[in-house]
Amino acid sequence: MVAIEAAVEVAAACGVQVTEPLPLRSTNNIVVWLRPAMIVAKVGVGHHQRLADELRVALELSLLGAPVVPPAPEIPEVVHGLHGFDITFWRYHPQPSGVTISSTQLARALRRLHASGRQISTGVRAQLPSFLEELGAVRALLSDPSRLVLLAEGDRLLLLHVFDRLAAELRTAIRSGVHQVIHGSPHRLNVLLADGEPRFIDFETACIGPIEWDLAHLEPQVARDYGEPLNDPLERACRDMASVKTAAWCWADVNRGDLRDHAEFHLAQIRRRFAG
């Protein structure tokens, strides 16, 4: 695969020997472990690449002591470009088998992440979009049948209807919410166990928004364990909107990686909540 070859070539130019690259994920981006080095390469191929934003946010959060996986120091901590691909490099943490991060652990880690997010420099914060910006792109996607050819027309219209209903609820609820730097999509696939604690990865979705938007990407027990007062109507609206958003993006690229599973799961969630 040309994307993986590009990552290996950049690593080699920086003195990192790679003998057996192993693809780990291929959803919004291609992620590959550059064996035997303890380095993961992330190659941008998805619909909303923001590798530069991700790198800036992760570097600052790491310096602030936040529970994040930092960039790999063996390779310059910039976005590398080669053969038309943007590539970043991160520390690799092998995941122990049979170990589950509890909701309490995850809630504490997310609370620490949010505390560090409140300390991010004004320069980096100013470059981040509102979480509502992505939602605007989601509505444009749902309004264009040509971009969702594998999604049944009835399901597309259902998602669009639910989106508009939830958008109105969000506009009302967020007036009383506090907005800050948040992850944007801290679901469990974006959490690793490193040195015995949960750490977050994939900050391409970093944005300015309410903490309820982050909590909406995790099971409700994490919100209950979070330990701070929450805006309950806002959290409920965010939770449903997160399912609409995820269903839309996954159906737009449904045949890549494991996106079909996520597309069908979140569409089923919306059907149960709003259809009939």
C-alpha cells in the first residue's frame, strides 16, 4: 500500500529502521505500527484531515500532563508530507489482552483531560473550530443523496429529520453551557491503556464545545462517574446527535475498514429512539 510505504520512507529518512510494518486501523486514517520500533504512523486519508491541529493540541496537552499518547520523539514532531500523504508519528503502546478500562477510570481520565484543556494556550485554542462546525458538515452530507448512495432513502431522511430536531434542542441547551477545548470524539476506540492508565489518542476532532459533547461519545455510566455537575438536557441531545453524526460519516465511506459496523449500529440506535 502506497500510504504505508510513504510512512516507512519518512521514518527511514529519520533513522528509524522498519522491517515489518503492521496495519492497525483503516477507518478515517491509515494507522500502522512500524515494527520493531515503538512508533505508530498515522497517514491521513479520511474525509476531514486535521493532522496539524491534532499535533498542536496533543503536544500541548502532553506538556500539561494530560492523559494523552504523545508524538514519537524519534521523528520530528511535525506533519510530514510524502507522495501526496500527510503523516504524523506517535508512541506505540501494545494493548494487554483481556483488560477492560472501567467507566470510573475513563471518567477520571476524561476529567483530567478537560482540566488540561482549560489550560491550553490561547493561540492553539483560537485555531480550533466549534463543535458545531462539524455538525454543519454533517447536515450538508445528509442533504446530498449522491454522497450516501448505500444508505436507504428512508433512513437518510430519518437521519436528516432527527438531525434538525436535535439541532434545535442543542441551540436551546448550549446557551447555558460552558465551552472549552474538548477532544471531540473520545469513544473507546480512541482510548489506550498505557502505563496502567487510560490515555487518549486521535485529536483530529479537537474543538471548542461543552464537556457534554465528549461524554456523549461514551456509555452513560462514564457521565455518571464524571464527578461534576452536567447539563442533563444538553447531554441527552448531544448523545443522540453523536449517533446521527457517526451514522452519517460511516455511511459515507461504509465499505472501508470496520465502518459498516459503526454505520449500522448508530443507525439502529436512531431508529429505536425516533422511528415510530
